[in-house]
Amino acid sequence: MIGLNNISINAKLLTGFLFVAAVTMIVGGVGIYGKNQIQQSLSYVVDVRIPDLEALSQLNAQRMSIRAQTLDVWIDENAEQQVALNSYRRIQQERNESWTLVDSAWERLQQTPRVTEHTQQLMEELKVTYQAWRDHYQELDRYLAGFVNSNNDLQRASLYRQYRTAVDRMIPTSERLGALFEQVIAAEDEHFSEMTKASVALAKRLELVMLVVTVIGVLLAIALGLLLNRHISGPMKRISSLLATMAEGNFSVAADSNDVRRGDELGDLAKAAATLIANIRQIISDITGNAQTVASSATELASISTQSEQSVQELSSRTNTVAAAAEEASANTASVAAAMQQATASLSSVASATEEMSATIGEIASSSEKARSISTQAGTQASQVSQLMHKLGDAAQEIGQVTETITDISSQTNLLALNATIEAARAGSAGKGFAVVANEIKELAKQTATATEDIKLKISGVQNSAGSVITDIEQITGVIGEIGHIVSSIASAIEQQATVTQDVAGNIAQTSEGVRMANDQVGEISTVSGSIARDLAAVTIATDEIRTGGEQVSASSAELSRLAEELQSMVRKFSM
């Protein structure tokens, strides 16, 4: 069986056809042999038997005719001379014609081959008797010529006596010759009968042989056909069922080991099916792993997006705090400016209002200290906001790395889908169902790549906005530091004013200058406060953009999770 399995289908079918052709050739050969034998018998009848019978019949007939001519001579024995002469001439002419026919028939008879020993012996005896018969008639023909040439009755009477004596000698030879003719005919009939019987027996034997060979050939052809059908149809049905099961999405099946070990075309087909199953299993396994990785990455991206949103909310809260502090600083600055204006208006009555100026200076000192404290707090909060923005930038970079990972996974998924499409194309009509699934997987991979690219663009926007916010916050921190220095300068100036309050009159010019400087510094503080308010407004806008980007990232993460779940759902349709 194993040896037959290793023979190609072409060789198997060719062997079957050659066997049937061999049986047909044997039957045809037997038939041709029988036809040739029967044809030989018919040829013997046509070429030998019939001409032989014709020659023997003609010889015997002419023998009797010549004998009748011989007896006719006696009829004219007593007739008139002229009448007798005419009769003799007629008989002589008929005799010559008869001898012509006899010679022709005898020549044909001698040319006929004799097969049996008995007919050969008869022919030898027939030749001797025939020659004796011809010798007798040569004598009788001389007497007949004498009758024609005789002119007197005495001579003719003497010839009649001699003629009668010669006829008496001829008759036994003629009878013997006729008997030999009959014996030769009987011997040939016997030989022909034997040949006929042999031909009939041969025909029956050949008919039996042809029947037996035909029956054996048909039985062997049926057995060979059943054997070939078993070795071709069975594996073909198993492989067809295997491909049909694969077309339904069930790849948990395996090719029959006996089919795989075959060395013919069906074995090659079974090996290809087994390789296709293994490759598709690996592809589905890779797709499943990548889908899980995509889902995990989407979950991680959603978590990072949530953390970013929380950080943005905290940044927004602290920005609002800084804005409130800036508004309070602006209000205090306005108070300081009003106080400085009041101090300037009261310079003409400084001497009389020393106590009021001392109180005002104390209030200025208190406000300056409070402004310094607020500026310090604002600087600290700005530093914290800057740190949060740095963290937000790091988180955005991590999100960018995740999106690059997702992009790589999408590329691998697309490559796997392409490989699946190639494998499905190799499977032919049996892989059409998997080709559709591979196309859908490729489309999902393209959608994943598109969504990931969208996320990368949005994350890049978040990173740019975060960078702008960090720059603005660093500028705010610098401005707040300058405010601190200015407030410290104001505090120093106020302390100097406190030390010279007792000598206001002597130092009125210096006090006016100090008030002018303080007024300028208060104006600068007011300008810085306005700048801080504008920067905080920009920070608020940036945080809103970051929050919007985070929401978009969350939505994209949800879409990515949905695509991953859809991919896993499609993969679960295949049985492994």
C-alpha cells in the first residue's frame, strides 16, 4: 500500500489504461489469430479444394466423354463408307477437343499440393494409371486415324477387330482411372472435413480464450479501478473535507498523517494543507497577541490620559490660585499707589502730619511685607506649576512612545494581514473566507494606524502647548522674582522712611525723591501685575487646550480599545 501511495496519480492512471490496453491487445490478438486460421482454411477451399474438384470432375467427365466417343466408332461399323468417314472425322475432332480439356485439367491437378500422405500415394498411382490410360488411347487414336484414311472394307474390318481388342484392354484401365478419381475426391473430402472440424474446434477454443481473457481482464480492470479509486477518492474526500472545514474558520483540524506521508500529488496537497493550517494558526496567534497588546496599550493610554487630565485640572486650580494672588497683589499695589499719591499730596504738610505719615508708612510696610509674601507664594506656586507642566510634557512623551508602539503593532498587524492574504490566495477557493477576514484585519490595522497618527498629532499639540505654558510660567516666575526684589526694595525704602521720619523737615527733598521712586516702583508693580494677569490668561487657555487634547486622547483611546476588541472578536471566530 505504501508503495502504491508513493506512485503519482498520473502513473497510476497510466498503469490502469495500459493494463486495459494490454487486455484489449490480447483479445484482439487472439481474434486476429483465429481470423487468420479460418482465412487459411477458406483459402485452402478456394485456392486448392475447389480447383482440385473442378479438375478431377472435368477429367472424369472427359474420360466418360472420350469413352463414349470410343463406343460411337462401332455404330458406324456397317454404315456406308462416306457416312462412316464423316462420323469418324467428327469423332476425331471431338477427341482432339477432349484431349485439350484433359491436358488442361491434368496440368491443374498436378499443380495442386497434396497435404496428406494418403492423397500423395493416390496421386502417384493416379499418374501411373493416367499414363496407361493415355497410352491406350494413343493406340485407339491411331486406329481412328486408320478408319479415316482407310479406302477398302477389308482393311477397315481388320482395323475394327484390332480396335475392339484395344478397347477391351482400355476399359479396365479407364475404370481404374475413374475409381482413382473417386478415391482422390474422397481423400480430399476427408482432409477438408478434418480441416473444417479443426477450424471449428479452433474457433471454439479461441472463443473460449477470448471469453476467459475478456472476463479476467474486466475483473482485473474493475479491481484495479476500485483500488485506484480507493487510493485517490478516499484521500481526496478527506482533503476536501479538511479544506471545507478550514473555509468555515475552524483551524483546530489537522491533515491525516497517512495522507501527509503519501508520495503522490495528494500527499503534496495534504502537506500544503498542513503547512497552511500551521501558518494560519501562527498568524492568528500573532494577531491575537497584537490585539491584546493594542488593547493593553489603549488601556495604558487611557490611564495616562486620565492622569494628564487630573494634572491639567490641578494646574488649572493652581493657575486660578496664582491669578487670585495676582489680583490681590494688584489691589494692594493700587492701595500702595493711592497711599503714595496721598503722601505726595501731603508733603507740604509733612511736618504737621508726621504722626499720620508714620501710620501711613507702617501701613505701607505692612502692605509691602504682604506683597513680598504674596510674590514669594506666587513664585513657589509658579515653580510647582512649572514642575507639573514638566510632568505633563513627560507624560505626553510617554504617550508618544505608546503611540509609536501602537504604530509598530499596526504595521505588524498589516504585515500579518498581508501574509494571511497571500496564504489565502495560495489556498485558492478554500481560502476565500479567510481572505475576507484578512482584508478586514488589514482595514482595522489601517484604522488603528490612522487613529494612532491622529493621537500623535494631538499629543504633539499637547507637547507644544505644554512647552509654551512652561515658557510662560518660567517668565511668570522671573517676573514674580522681580516683584519680590521690587517689594524688598520698597520695604527697604519704607524702613529708610521710618528712620528719617523724625527729621522730615530736614530731609523733605530726600523724602520727595523717595516717594517719587516708590511711586515709579508702584507703577512698575502695577505693570508687572497686568503682565502676570495676561500670562495667567494665556496659561488658562493653554490648560483648556491641554484638557481638550486629553479628552480627545481619551476618545481616541476608547476608539482604539473598540478596534482592539473588534479585532479580538474577529479572531475568536476562528477555532484553533
